[in-house]
Amino acid sequence: MLKDVLSTRLAALELEDLYRNLRLVEGRQESKVVIDGREVLMLASNNYLGLANHPLLKKAAQEAIKQFGCGSGSSRLISGTMELHEQLESRIAELKHTEAALVFPTGYHANVGTISSIMTRGDVILSDELNHASIIDGCRLSHANTLVFRHNDMGHLAHLLDSCRGYENRLIVVDSVFSMDGDIAPLDEISTLARQHKAWMMVDEAHATGVFGPNGAGIAEEFNLSSEIEIQMGTLSKALGGSGGYVAGSRELVNWLINRARSFVYSTALPPTVTATAIAAIDIVSNEPKRRQQLRDNADFLAKELTTLGYTLANSRSQILAIIIGATSQTMALAAELFSQGIFAPGIRPPTVPDNTSRIRLTPMASHTPEDMEYTVSAFAEAGKKLGLLS
């Protein structure tokens, strides 16, 4: 029977410390939450700016319900396109310095639908080896030839571009901030290579939207490359505190996606509440740069202090701090010990990360106080010594 086969497979996962279960967060998403009946500091959320429970977002959602109701009723191409969708897409295009934008139900939908609709058999995609799973799946579904270059290795990318000159359509696709290491793609160098080899460029700004750039538009804005990147993708579900994904670029790009991106065409449109909160979140990001600075200060403090303690951190240049432990069993033991001290920072294990690189993925928020950050460091110090991870 199927359940017997699955039971055996699940038992094997448990033996390898790879079994996962769902942890219930009671109440609101805040800098402190209640999990399994215990109040803990939330240091595993993508709610980077602390907007998920912001009063203005809640007000926007309430007003949207009053005016537009709860659901969109259909896919965008049938009858689901509402005023709020057009307002949000106009606001995203303005933020991203592009002609147009298109909203998808999730960031996963955006990546899979965009890549698989633009690229096809006879084309070639050049993808960073640490790109998000949604990019990888988009490449697979496109049936294009996919060449994977070593992480942030521009020499290897240049070599691969040289090797595929015979392809008419070539797309370079990268995360701007890599979700498990926290480092940043060298978009300036990639842009130069793309121009030299007449390749297109797509950037996933999921973990950069709202966090980087003078106006919070992301790494493309930070590097002043918005006009050089044909496809800018991002999410509304992380720093913007809501849900959904988007793609920004030329009007022709958006029109093509409306016609051919299956994850857009065959999905129900975002509900009015979610759409309205995204508009409110973009306004806050544009008007309150101090939130980005507070997030940066918190991340810099933790990175410095944890390194001083003796922990090994990946080469992060963002709000994502990867504390590399290595062994899965030690990583999960550290996560459990931290939880007992009031810190929620679960372990990240294979297949999410490569073998022998299990880690604690630490993500502070702008809403964490200096006292929260100091307590976090002290908890890591005590837990590390107790488990023999620190001398």
C-alpha cells in the first residue's frame, strides 16, 4: 500500500535527521511570537521590515474588504482583473523603474511561469548553481538547454557564454540575494558579460525587494542597473509583509507573460486584501528608509558578534546570516538548544543546502530591539559552549 511505502521513506528521513514537521506560530507574525506554547524571539522569518502586522497594512486590507469583498472570483484573463491589481502593478513598475509589471499569485509562480514561457527548446539558459528552486524548476519546464555556472564565478560564466555562441536566445538568470547564504550576485559584472555576449538577463529580487536600493527597489537599483536588466522578478511576501510575486520589465515582456505564462493564465488572481496590503507596504518602504537601516544595523551586529564568538558565517552581505555548522545532527541540536533559551532559529538541512553544510539561517528584523540582538548573542554563546561547538 502507498501509506506503507511512505511510512518506510519517512522513517529513513528520521534516521538521517532530515524529517521535517510544521511548527505552529500562535497569533501574529512579530519579532516575538509564541511557538508550541513558548514565547521566543523570531529569527527565522522573511518579514524583514516587520510589516506583516503593520497597522497601515491591516487598515488597507480592511478597506479593501469593504469596497471590493474577499475574493477576485477568477483568473486575471477571465474576470479577475480588478482596479487594485492595476494600481499595484503600476506602483511596482514605478518602484522598479520599468515600463510595466505583472503580479503573480506567488514568487514561485512568477519564476516558473516567466522562464518557461520565454525560453524553449533551442534556447540556452545560464543559471547560478545556488539559484532558488523555483528558478531551477522554471528552467526544467522550459525544455531549454540549461548550463549551470559555479556560484558567483564570473570566469566560469564567461566561459559558458563563449561555448554557446551558436544559440540565438541566451538568458542569464540569478538571485540577487541568495536565500541560504545571504551573499549578493555581482550584477554589475553579470550585466557587462550579458551585453558583451548579447544575452538577456533575469534577476530574482525576492530577498532584496524592500531591503536594498535608495528606494527599496532591490539590488538592481542599488547597482543602478534597472535599465540594463530585461526581467526583474520579486516577491510581495517577504520584506513587504504580504503575499504574491511580480515580474517587472518592458510592456512587451508583460504582454507576453499575460498571453503565455501558464502559472499566470491558469491561476486565480490575488484577492483584494492581499493586493491592497502590497500597495500600502510599497508606500511604507518608499517613505521610511530608516527601517532598512535598522535591519542592516541588526544584521551587522549579529554577524560581528557571532564571528567573534567563534562561529563560522557564510559570506553574507545582507540580512540573511548563515551560521555553518556542517553536521546535520549538531545543527539540529543547536536549534533545539536555542529554542529552549527562547530563540527560534531552526536548522537548515539537505536537500535545501548541500551535504555537510547544514546551518542555522538567522534572519533578524527591523523591529528587533538592540536588547533582542544582545540576548540572541548571549544565547548562541551559551548554547555553543554547552554543545561543544565553541571553545
